Amino acid sequence: MTSAPPIVLTVGSLHYDIMVEADHLPRKDETAIGSRWFPKFGGKGGNQAVAAAMAGASSRMVGAVGDDGFGSFLRANLTKGGVEDGFVATVPGVGSGMSVAIQDADGDYAATIVSGANLHISAKALADDALWDGVKVLVLQNEVPEAVNLAAASQARLRGVRTVLNAAPWRSLGDGLRQLVDILVVNAVEAEMMGTAPVCCLPGAAEAAKLLADQFETVIVTAGSKGLAAWGAHDERLQLPAEKVAAISSHGAGDAFIGTLAAQLAVGCDLAEACRAASSAAARHVAGIRPEGTGV
């Protein structure tokens, strides 16, 4: 009898993204002319949950949507992406989370989010035993209240589940949450905001990861097109150059990385193996090589 795939549990945000394409990103007080817009499934939590499913894990999500059309869209895309949505709450009278992102001709982007229902995720619901059945890895981000992340990480530690925190967008982390994070993943900007020197190369990423490893058991610092560095317990050290691809868009590449990383860790891969698979998934995403209709 074939055993069920290990489950990656993502606790996080769901956003209805409105994507706008323009030849450049507007400066302050500038009105830029766009060429087209389209809706897209988003939120770091939703994107990472779908990415975990795409990488072969059973994917389960805790989140919240409003009782509106955006919420229906988000649920439909979660299930289409292979994510179990039974623990995603519908919050009456509250709008779903949404964002507006502008992408320029080079594939770079800037975005603004409105959290909406994501601020109404129930921390108490995270104690449900059924939620944790079969879960091997917990994935968190910073688009939901820290109290929710703390409750989820506390339950994970209690149940022997590994916790991955993608500390994006950056915000100060409480000591309680820091102590419960097994793997911290940050990009170059977030690492610098956490107190490291600017990251401009792979050796710089490695120095940043080493510094942050004083606070976390294992740290991965991603440096975009330069690659990533990891510094972990048991002498786990890694500098991995990024795969060279023709870039279509970087939007969501970090989420593809996180979801794939979690899926690989869930099946027992070591840190280096998981990082290589995740880096490859991010590169394919940047190059536009992914199944049609997925949310990441």
C-alpha cells in the first residue's frame, strides 16, 4: 500500500492581485501609462501553498478570505492548485486581502497590499488536532499578524513539526517567535534590515547567513540572480549560484522557492538538496516555465 505524501502546512495570506503592466515603474508623483491589467491569485501564503503542491507535497492551508467575489476567486484557485482549503475561514463583513502590483518591461515590480481578512485568522483554530494530522513542515510569512505565526509555530514545536519562516515583508520579530523558527529564509534586502551588511554577492550572502545564524538554527539568504547562501546547524554550509535563465518576471519567484523548499524538506531531503531544488524551481518561475493557470 502506497503511503500518503507528507503534508506541508502553510499558515498565511491570501490576496486577490491586480497586476498592471507598464514600460517603467512610476516615480513619486508620476502617473505612468500602463499597457494592460489582469487579476491574479496571490498572497505569499497562497502562492507558497500552491508551490508546495506543485513540488509534489500534499499541501494544506490555514488562512481567511472575505465573503466576496475576491474570496470565491481565491478559494477556487487554491483548490485548482492542489491545496486543501478546509481550514481557510470565510469572515463575514470583511473584504478579502488584495494587492495592486506594477510590473515593468524588465520584469521588475512594486506592489501595495491591503490585508483585509488576513488580519482575522483565528489563532485558536491552530490548536485543532485534525489540522496537524500528517504535517511534516510548517511554512509561515509576515503578511499575517505575529500572534498567528506565534500560535502556529508553538503548535508545530509541540508536535515535532519543522517551522520555516519566510520573514517577508520585513518586520521586527518577537523573541518568542525567534526561538520557535527552525529555518529562516530572507532575501538580501530583508537580511540587511535584520542587521547584516549589504548583500551584493554570494560571499556577502554567506556572511549575512552566518551572522543571522546567531539568532536562528538555520538561515538561508537569497540574493536573486546571484544565488543563495545557507548556514545551518551540524556544519551545513552552502553557497549556490543561481541558474542562468532568460528572465520573464521575478514576481512570485521567492514564493516558488519557499514552497519547493518546504516540499523537499517534508520528504526528508537535507538542506543542500532542498535548496538546489528550490533554486531550480525559482529559476524556472523567473523564466515563465510553469504549468498554465497556477497561482505562483
